[in-house]
Amino acid sequence: MNRRQLIAASLGALAAPGLARAQGKFPEHPIRFVIPFAPAGPTDIIGRKAAEKMSALLGQTWVVDNKAGAAGSIGAVEVKNAKPDGYTLLCAPSSTHAINPTAFVKPAYDAIKDFTPISSICVNPLVLVARPEMPDTVLGLVDLMKKNPGKYSYGSSGAGSILHLAAEYFKREVGGLDVEHVPYKGSMPALNDLMSGQIVWMFETFSTTLQLHKAGKVRILAYAYSKRAAIAPDIPTMIEAGVKGYEAYTFNLILGPAGVPQPVIDTLDQASRKMMADPDMVKFLENIAAVPATDTSPERTAKFIRDEIAKWAPVIRAAGVKIE
């Protein structure tokens, strides 16, 4: 071996360890999983379960980081601005990737261009709930509203929330209703006023209302999804109740910042598929009336985001929702 070959071989040997580190197997250290809402809410509960499962599957801890504020935008921006190496991911709900892109006058991010779709976890269908003394069918409630324009009111967790928009979508799909919207700071104050008679109906998550329904404090009139919930098969879907094609739900996805390398996407995708095939994960979601994703692929997740933005944009504009 001549002098030039010896130098080249020595340089190659020196570079090899660094190259190996640069191309190391993902993940090599804990992954930060940003949940854009406060602890104990539906997104946090589902996100923490996903973090637990993905930690076990990948052999690295997923550290949950709650970054609440601005309807989820603070957490979304945190991930948007992160290094696109797969070590900072977002548990994306409907607010950040279906509502905010249209509702905000100046969105802090592009819901499609600024993120890498990784996986879908579930949708969490809403339910239409009413005072127990109200008609016990959806169309009965609609008929009462139409016969008494301006007399009744409905509540939501806030203007521009998915609960508000689900109601506006419902009003549109049943031919229009003259009812007052009462926005609250959160869904629990709205539910409390529903039970005390201050408002008459609202949309809410199944997990929040099912026990109240069983106790007779509220009545769930319909489940806003195409199939009945396994934990409450006696409750009809909104479609069965007479509102053709109506579905309204929150959702949870796993996204990274734009530019995550394909090998990292593939690793996360494979782990996600295993997570969503885990009977324990499926049972956990079904027990809170969520619907586990059957196609978790990045491609399906990307299409889902586009479809949801397109679905809610006209509802948001018609309702006049503008968040500064």
C-alpha cells in the first residue's frame, strides 16, 4: 500500500465512527410528544396511551409535553419549528388540523405544508345531548326548534370549537334552525347549564356524557358517526336518526415537522401499525367510544387532514368564526 492509500485508509477509519453515529438506528434517545392541550382532556388521555405503547414498541421513552394555548396552536407551532429528525412529534387534534387553518385570521402555521404525516390513531365521535324533558328523537327536537323560533338555545365549549361547529353543521343539515348559541369557557360549564336548564341541547364527546345519560341527567339522542358505538349499541347514529350523511368528531393523529427523513417515517409508521393492531389499544379506545384507525398510513393521514379542512371550512365561514 502506497503513502496516498495509507492516508486515505486512515481518514476513512477516523470518519467511520462519526458516520455510524450520524446514520444510527432511529430512535437513539427519547422522543418528545407534544400534546397541545392541558392534562386530563381527551387529547391528553389518548396521547398518553399512544406514548406508552410507542415507547414499548420502539424501546425509547416518549416524553409527553403538554403545550396548551391558542386552541392548540402553541403546541403545533412548537413542533413545526422543531428539528425534523423524528424526535419531536405532535399529537394533533381536530382543532389544530381541521379548524384553526380556516378559523384563524392569521394562522400561525400551514396545517399541510408545515407537517409530516406519520400516523392516525382514532376519531372520537360526538353525540347530540339534550335535556331529559326534550323530545327523545333528533327529528323531534328539530321539529320543536322549528315550531318555536328563537325560544331555545344551545351551548358549546366556545366559539370556533368543534362542539360549536358540530352544532352549526347540524343546523345546516336539518334545514336551518333559529336558536341562540351560548359559548362557554369549556364543555363542563356548558354541560352543567344543560343539566340545570339554562340551555337545551349541545354536542359533546361520548365519554363525557355517557354516565350522565345512564343516570338520566341528560339524554343522548344520537351518535354522530356512521356506525353505532360498541359500548352503547342502543343509541342510534345521527344518520339512523334522520340526518343524512352527518358525522362530527374530534380526532388524534401523529405528525412531525416538515422534512422528517423517509427512514424515520417508515420506522414510526411500522410501530404505529403494530400499536393499532394491539387488542389492548383497540379496547382502550373503544371503552371511551373512540373509533380506532384501521388505515394508519402516512398517506391516509395526509388525505384525512385535507378532507377534514375541506369539510369544516364552509361551516366555519358560514358561522362567521374569526379568531384573531
